[in-house]
Amino acid sequence: MLITDTLAILISLAALFSYINYRFIKLPNTIGLLVIALILSLSIIVLGKFGVPLEGYAKHLLTQINFNETLMQGMLSALLFAGALHVHLEELNRQKWVVAILASVGVIASTFMIGFASFEIFALLGLDIPLIYCLLFGSLISPTDPIAVMGILKTVGAPKSLETKIAGESLFNDGVAIVVFLVLLNIAGAGDGHIDVSATSIAMLFAQEALGGALFGFIIGYIVFRMLASIDNYQVEILLTLSLVLGGYALASVLHISGPIAVVVAGLLIGNKGRKFAMSEKTRLHLDNFWELIDEILNAILFVLIGLEVLVLSFEIQHLWAGLIMIPVTLLARFISVGTPVAIMKLRTTFTPRIIRVLTWGGLRGGISIALVLTLPASEYREVLLVVTYIIVIFSIIVQGLTVERLIKKT
């Protein structure tokens, strides 16, 4: 099947589901799309039991799509940039230590808590999964997904300081989590073998990925900022931001630095300094409309894909139980990993009431976790971890996503 045909099907489904959700179901768009896609997937599976041969066609469509590459090398850069454009740099600077600690120490702590807990739980369920793979699972399920989080934050009306903490953490912590995941993958002997796993090399890798990505993002963002300031033509200026996102992300990958962090830093620069000093009002309006539309379209396609992925999973009772048990475990790990540093920082800083509960419940998992688990090489462990990850992601987006607004309004 041609890529244009696959894209046409996905966009058509996203458009149809968006219409159905807006007209009849009236859930937040991303959650509504996911729910409808899940219902369609389950309906196809049930119809297959009665001899209706739709499941084979649907699976064939999904096998044409590499979810990991589609998200990590395609959609992610644009979605991160669109989210970073609307984060206020002054507010982020005020929250910098909270965001930095949650996006680094919090992710690493959560990785090990979930890793060790899942090792024991899987063993009790008769699933013999090595500790290093459980730690890999911890690293991929720990980061909050900026795509899911930003989509929900648009609708809940959170206080600005709280929104900045949640959005800032989610925009940066996936870069840290990806580095942790790659290190663990190489320790497991499943990576490309090119990364030394000594303490020094791991520290160097973190510095290269995170600091290198931030510096690179600032440099390319500043170059484009100067170009934007020298002209006043919104078509050219939008094209420049598009090249910044796609070209910058691709070049970051070639340089082996964090593309997600680079794009976020560039987005913060363009969204704040660029918007204020390099754009006319007309350009700002067109730029916002363009990236909002890109954000909505890519989000729609992504959440439809997540809902359809259930068709290619093989659910066994042990896997289902493992997924259901790991839901409260991941929430507890999240509670401890954000609650401990926030409780310490509360000694010197004032926080929004119920901040720990909001950060815990508002830390949604999403497509990035699924994309990372799909990078695991084929093995007897991969399918178990894929199903467990999928169950946690679905619960996070639907249950947490639908109830977090109520929790935030109580703050």
C-alpha cells in the first residue's frame, strides 16, 4: 500500500471520528478520538469471530505503519514545537528548578521504582522477565507524554504557574527518558553496541544529549529568530519555522543530540522572543493559526493510531492482569517521584494547593511510551511489555484525562 493511501485512510478516519465526537459524544477531542478508535477496533475483532474478514485488512493497514518512526521521527518534532510556542518563558524561568528536578531526578527515580516493582509483580504472575527489561519498562513508562498532557491542558483552565510546571516537565522529561532508555537498552545487550556503559560514559551521554540538545536548539532558534526579524512576510516566516522544526530535528539526530530538547528550546525562543521582537501582528496571527492546525491534525492522527493499535496486540490473561496491577504501581511511583522533591522544595517555595496530587494524576502517559516499547527487539518479553504499556497508556489518557480537570478546579 502506498504511503499516500495509508495517510488518506488515517486522515479520513480522524476527520470522521472528530465529527462523530463533536456532534454526538462531546468528549475532549483527543480522548474522543481514542475512544471511538478503540470501539472500532474492538468491533472489528468481534465481527471477525462471526466470520466478517475485516480484521485482516485492518492489521495489514497497521503493519504498513511503523508507529515508532511515525511518532519519534515524524510527528514528535512538530507537536513539541507547537506546544513550546505557547509556554511563557518568564513563567518557566520562575519554575525552572521545579521543572528541571521533575524532568530529571523524577524520571530516573520513577524508572527504578517501577523497574524493581514490576520485576517482583511479573514474577508473582509467572512472567519470567529479567530485571534489565523491567528497568527498560520503567524508563519508557515514567515520562509524562507532552502530546497527551498539552492536549488536555488546553481545555482545563489550570492556573498559569501550575500549567507551566506540568507542561514544562512534560516537554523536557521525554528527552531524559529516551537517554535512560538507550543506556538500559545497551546494558541489556539489545542496542547497537556502540555505547560504553561505564559511569563516565553514561554521564557524558547525558551531557551530550541534554546539554548538547539545548545548546543546539538555542543556536538554530536564534538563527531563525534573526531571519524572522529581517523580513515581514508571513508565508516566508511560517516556512522558516517549519524548516527549523523538521530540519533542526533531523540534524540533531545526525549529531546524536536530543532532538526533542532542541526543538523545545527553539520553540520557547521563537514563541517568546521571536513573537515579541521579530513578528508583526499579522505574522503572529498566521503563525499561531498554522501551528495550532498542525497540532490538531497530528494529534488527531496519533490518537486514532493509538486506538487502532489494539488490533495487533495479543492479549493473554497474565498480560492483562500485569497491566491492570501496574496501573496503581506507576501512579504510586509517580506520586513518590514528584511528591518527594516538591515536599522538600515546599520548605522554601510556595506551591499551588494539592500540587502533588495534580502532578501525579495529571502526569499522563501516551504515544511516546508505546513508541519506545515498540523499539524493543523481538523477544519473549517484548509482547508482555507492549500489552502492559498499552493498558497503562489507555487508562492514563481516558480515565486520568477525563478526571484531571475536576481535580485542577479544586486547587
